[in-house]
Amino acid sequence: MAKRNLSTVTEFILVVFTDHPELAVPLFLVFLSFYLVTFLGNGGMIILIQVDAQLHTPVYFFLSHLAFLDACCASVITPQILATLATDKTVISYGCRAVQFSFFTICAGTECYLLSVMAYDRFVAISNPLHCNMTMTPGTCRVFLASAFICGVSGAILHTTCTFTLSFCCDNQINFFFCDLPPLLKLACSDTANIEIVIIFFGNFVILANASVILISYLLIIKTILKVKSSGGRAKTFSTCASHITAVALFFGALIFMYLQSGSGKSLEEDKVVSVFYTVVIPMLNPLVYSLRNKEVKSAFKKVVEKAKLSVGWSV
């Protein structure tokens, strides 16, 4: 009853380094470099897919939107981290916090669904390559993409509504890089039990449902690959999935550690590291993973570079 009489919080204060302020400047430079690599890498991937006709296939259609989501996720979170590191603390209004949280959950949720769609696309391409273009038509791809965004937005509305129906009183300092869900739940002065049950149940459902789609898709892919007689052919076929498997392992591994182990006694420092990993590091790594392990992307990049050299040479 006493907590209800406290003044309602209208703004949050992000305070990251209360014990080690000397780390602020080096980490600012690290995060700034991460953001530049993320923005250039994902932006370059989108442009490359648009300009090269050989990449106008379903897998690269979905990959271009994955790059878009990664760039958006980094742009929602990283500037806030940089501002907090530059000024030692950042004041963010309640409304801005709600907007930032909703956009972040839209990006993260949609990416979760999109990765499962990409797994299904890999299954169709490997199990029935001759009819892949008839199955994954442009219209079908757009329907899958729209469904992923609709599910992502629906999840974001649920998470944002549940989180911001809580009462935040008096204590408004968050020792975190940004206003993520776990520190907000710890800061709330109202009972969070029912809200946590809803969020955890929905989070478990989304993660496990998409993970199941991905797992089933790859089990069927493995079944198809085992029918290939030559070991070289099996390795070559499975190598087309290597980039996607890496992206899935990174993304879902971080989500499971962060959100499905809320009662396992994780420390605040562990939450910080994992949250930075899936909001800053993974969006930076995805374009590198898909370019370094993909011959078609590297070939398209070389052609673009050669055209640029010819254009420069012709103008000179």
C-alpha cells in the first residue's frame, strides 16, 4: 500500500558504469565501430542483393529483409548506448522508452519468425530444387514476409502493453545499457508475477515454436541429403545451409539464455553481456557470416567492385 503513494516515474536514468567509469571511453569507441560495421555491412548487403540479378531469389529476398531488421535493431539500441557512455548517464522519458522498447521488440520478434521462414525455404530448395521457384513464388515470399512482420508486431504490442501497465515508483535508475525487459521488471514497484507469467509463456511459445520449425526443416534437409550418394555432393548441399545455421545458433542461443532462464539466478553483468551480444554483436556478425561463407555473395561483390573500377577508369 505504501508503494502506491509514491510518485509515478515519468523518466528513466540509465547509469552503466558506477564502479568502472574508466571503461566508458574505450567501450564508446568499440560500440561506435560496431555500429558503423553493422550499418555498412547490412546496408551493403541490401544494395548488393538489389543490384545483382543473380541474387533475386527467395533466399536472398529474405536475407535482404534480415539485413534490414539487423540495421534497424542496431539503430534503435546502439545510439542509446553511445549516448549513455558519452555522458555517463542518459535520461529517457517514459514515452520515448515505450517507443524504443516497442521498436526493438518488433525487430527481434520479426527476426525470430524470419529465421524460421528461411529454414523452410532452405528445405524447399534442397528437397525439391527443380520446383523451388514454383513453390516459393514472389507472391508466396511476400506472404511469408508479411506474416513474419505481423507476428512480430503482435508480439511487440503484447510485450509493450504488459511492461508499461506496471507501476514504476521513486527508483528510476537502471544500471544497464538500455531499458531492456529484465531490468524494467526488477525496477517495477507493482506485483510483476502475472505479467512475468504472460511474458514468459508467450516468449517460450514464440522461441520454441520457431525453433521447432527450424529443427524439423533441418531434420528433413538431413534426410534429403543422406539420399545423395556421393559424400562430396552431401557436403556441398549441406554447405548451403551453413550460414543460416550459424545465424540461428547465435540468435536463438542468446534469446534462450536471456529470456528463458529468468529464474536461474543470472547476475546483472551476465544480462548486460548477453543483451549487448544479441542487440549489437549479432546484427554486426550476420552480414559477415552470410558474405564470408557464401560464394554467390562474394561473386556478386567482386562483380560490383569490378564495375566500379571500370567506371572510375572510364571517367579518368
